[in-house]
Amino acid sequence: MKWRMSQIDTQLFGKKIREERLKRNLTLEQLSEKCDISSNFLGQLERGKNVPSLKSLIRIANVLEVSIDDLLFENLEKINSQNYFSKQIQDITKDFDTTQKQTVINLLKLLETLVDKG
């Protein structure tokens, strides 16, 4: 399955970076200096307010001596889970009124019957 950095749960990702940083008794400033990124940007990452470039992701993983998989595992697992699907529906319908949401539910029910017959 293909995935994009924009699909990651930035809160979960940031929590993992912070967790790994604290395990190594590094301050935000120390880690940012070692990664050659600003402490402001790293703080945004840890708070889930930003998504790193691939270059920054590699630097952070290398300095923390973890694999990129370690930093993203829970995200990748989540992307493949039912929760991810539910979140996508919520995101799509967040501005819908009750009637529009009911229409989506009815369409999903119709699709369910078609898939069962398929």
C-alpha cells in the first residue's frame, strides 16, 4: 500500500520523537542542533504541528539511533487499520449537515449490499 507523509498522524509521530528524545536525556535544543534543524521546527514536530521532510526525518532517526520504521510504525499500522478509514470519513464529512451525513450513510449501506452480492 502506498502512503504519503501527509497521511501520518502528526500528534502520534511527534509523541514518538519526544519519547525517543527523552529516553536519551536530550533537550529539544540539543536534538535540534545535532539534527541541524531549528529547535522551533523540532518543537512543532513534537507538538504535531508540522510534518518533516524526508531529509529531516532521516536526520532525526539517525541522531536518535532508531529506524524510520520505529518512528513511523504506529502511523503505518494506523493507516492500514479500520480507525484510519473511520477518520477519513469523519474528515470528509466534518462540515456536512445532518442530511448530508445521512446521505453518506445511505450510500455506504448501498455499497455494502453491492459488495456482498459481488
